[in-house]
Amino acid sequence: MITTEILHDLFARDVHLEGPHLEDVDFVRAEFNGAHLEGVHLNGRNLTRTYLQDAHLEGAQLNGARLAMAHLEGAHLREAHLQHAFAREAHFQRAHLEGAYLQHAHLEYTHFNGAKLMGAHLEYAHFYDLFDLRTNVDFRHANLTDAHLEHADLRGARFERILERTGRNRRIVKRTKLIRAHLNNADLRGADLRGANLTDADLRGADLTDAKFSGAILTGAILTGVINANFNGAKDVNYNNIGPPVITPPVITPPFIFTPPVVVAPPVVVAPPVVVAPGGIAHQVHNEFKVLNIVKFMEIIRANITPVRTEGKLLEKLITYSKTNLPEQTPALKRINDTIKSYSGKNSNDVQDVITFVLSQPALFKKRYTEWFKDECLNAYNSNNNQNTESCVKGQYERVFMSLKGVLGLTCNETPDCPPVYKELLACFTPDYNKLFGDWFATTDQLLDAETNYQDKSVEEKEAFINSKKAMFKTYVVGQIGQRHDINEYLDKNFSQFYAHTFSGGRKRKTKKCKMNKRKTKKRKG
């Protein structure tokens, strides 16, 4: 058996470790450049800052794995499974990701320069840091032919061409390839697509506000319902292929303050409100903790344990568990315990009860939580010059609770029969109601229903329609994430306004025929 002691911080170039038998290996900071790990099973494992350059990971199982700041330059990840992986600031330059599965993965600040992503699945992947609000993912010169990026958050992403000098006064243009890419309903606000090849790409319903297309090739691209598009300088744009606008649900973020959208024709634009939150990675855990329903969360925890508390104690039970099961984590947990004890705003009973709940779960759950929590506290931020990477005192306290969110989500993703208590706890963390609403609205033919049974109806008929839709959406949400404590608040604040502003019937949308006649008239005048 390969043990943690053998592999921790080990340089293992070209080692062969194919297969699923690596359950006791700790990959944190290990060096496996060029290693053969084909088909390896590392779901949920911690590979933070691991070096896997040019490694062979074809078909590897890395669902939910911790790949923050990992080096995978030139790695072979064909058809690898990385769903829900946490790969912030990871390096995938020149990596082979053909046919890889990265749905719902966290890829903020990740580098994909020159990577091959043909046919890769990146639906609903996260590329944009909500609390930092800046450009953070680099796809320059990547090959994304036939890639699936439906509903992906690609705000500020870089796809622009690269000009490379090859000799005196000679340059080669290297384009990002998005040929036949599936970008339906993708969020490309502020993305740089200058010079990208989007031949036959599907951009239906994509938000292109402030996106740059100068020099981009759009031959045969499907542009139905694109939002706020400006194709100045783009090549082969077929404006007749834009078609009628697509209604996109408004983006409403905590604290669920509705900002009425501005409707223009065409296309219909539902402008999302600006997220007001402290900037930077350092504030992310604080902002997420603020919207946790801690009262409901602790009620559920205490309903599923027998509280056993000791005055003045915090993580002692987790430390005792680690001494027997994960001795390499014990020194770090002791440091974290000392740090949290110094936090004046702590609730000792809450911390002890959360740890009691964790330790009442299956072995894999306990192991994942311990490693996740330790890594989140001590390796919260990247540093290239030996600066402190630890979370602040308050942040380490908050991660006692927030680490549960990640482990619960990963467990429910892997387990078809997710325990009901896990779903109840997950529901205490603010869900992405906008995504849920978008999925429900798009997959249940709500647009036609609203145009038929809401638009131009009486006040009483509209009210009855809204009430029926609230009930339908609430049932959908419960089926997806379980009962929510704040679903009624979301419905009351946002549902009526959305339908009223989107289907007000004030301005008629121009048809293709109308637009064609207008162009013909302008031509005759010229």
C-alpha cells in the first residue's frame, strides 16, 4: 500500500500509479510531473498546489477534487471527470482536456492558454469571482471546438487572438477556436473575443453586453436572441440570423432587492443589479457567511445530534479524531483551534455542535471535512512570495460552518439518495435562485405560456396567473434542493415585477419582416 508518508511532498516523476487504489495518499504539494495516473479515482481529494505537469490522467475521476493552484500544464486529461472540482488559480496551459467533464467546476482565475478543450463539457462552470468582479480566466489560443459552455459564467473572460513574432517584421496570428462551440445562454458580459474564430458557434440567448468582437469570425454563427450585442469589426456576421429576442430572467442577488429591468426592443434587456459586496478573495467567505441562515442551520444540526459540550472547548473532538485517523492533520488543527479561540465573536456551542454532527457521519465524510476545513483555513489565498496564506481569525471561525457546505454538496452530487438532512442543511446556504428560475423558465415553455395567458390580460387574470406560477416554481425548487426557508420571500419580491416588466406589452418587438423593410427603405434612400 502506498502511504501518505511515502508520497507527501514527494517528487515522483514518471511514476506509474494507474487505477483506483490511492485512497490513503495525500497529494498536497506533491510533485507528479509526467506521472501515469490513468483512470485514477481521486473524487473529493485534496490536490492543492500539486504538480502534475505533463501527467497522464486520461479518464481520471476527479469530481469535487481540490485543485486550487495546482500545476497541470501539458497534462493529459482526455475524458477526465472534474465535475464540481475546485480549481481556482489552477494552471491548465497546453493541457489536453478533449471531452473532459467540467460541469459546475469552480475555475476562477484559471489559465487555459493553449489548452485543447475540443468537445469538453463546461456547462454551468464558474469562471467569474462574484466578490472580486474582474477578469480572471484566460482562454487565449485555446481550442474550444465543439465545447459545451451552456449557461457558463464567462464574464470578462479572455478569448482574444495572440500575435506572435517569428522573425524580422513577421508575425503569426494565433486565434482562440470556438468553432461550433455551444454558448447558449452563456454570460459573456465584458468578454474579449477579438479575433476569435466563432464559425458555426451557437450563441442563442447569450448576454454579450460590452463584449468585444473586433476581428472575430462569425461565419454561420447562430445569434438568435443575443443580448446587447455589438459586432463592430466582426467578420461575416449574419444579421438576418439574429431573430427575435429571447427573454432572460433577471439576475437578483442577495439581499434580493429587485431592480426593475429596462426593456428595449430589440433585444429585450433585463439589466441585473450591481452586486454590492466587499471586494477581493479575502472577503468571499465573510459575504457567504452573512447570508447563511445560521439559526435554521443550527436547529437542523441539533435535531440530529445529542449535544455534548465542554466549557472553553472548540475543536478538541475533531483534534482527537485526527490523532487516530489523520495524524498528519493534527498539528494544523491545533493551530486553527488556538486561532479561533482568540476570536471574540465566536459561539462555542455552535462550533462544538457542528463538530459533533460531522463526527457522527460516515468515515469518508469526516475525512473530507477535516481536510477541507484545514486547507480552507491555512491555504485560503495564493502567494508567490512566501506571504501568509492563512485565512483571518474571523474567516477561520466562519469556515467551521462554510466547509460543511462544500462537503455536503459533493456528497449529494455523488449519492443518488442524498440524506434528507444534507439537503435541509444545504438549503440554509443561499441558493442560486436566478439559475433555478432560469432553468425552470427555459425548460417548461414559460415564455409561450406568459405571452398567451398573461400579456394583455386583466389585473385579476394576471394575479391568478402569477399565483399559479409561484406555486409551480416553488414545487420545482423543493424538488431540486428541498424545502427553503426564504422561498416565499424571493417569490413575493421578484415574481410579479419580472412578469410585469417583461410582458408589459408596452413596446412591440420588431419582426424580421419589419427590420428587413427598414433596411430596404434605407437602401433606396441612399
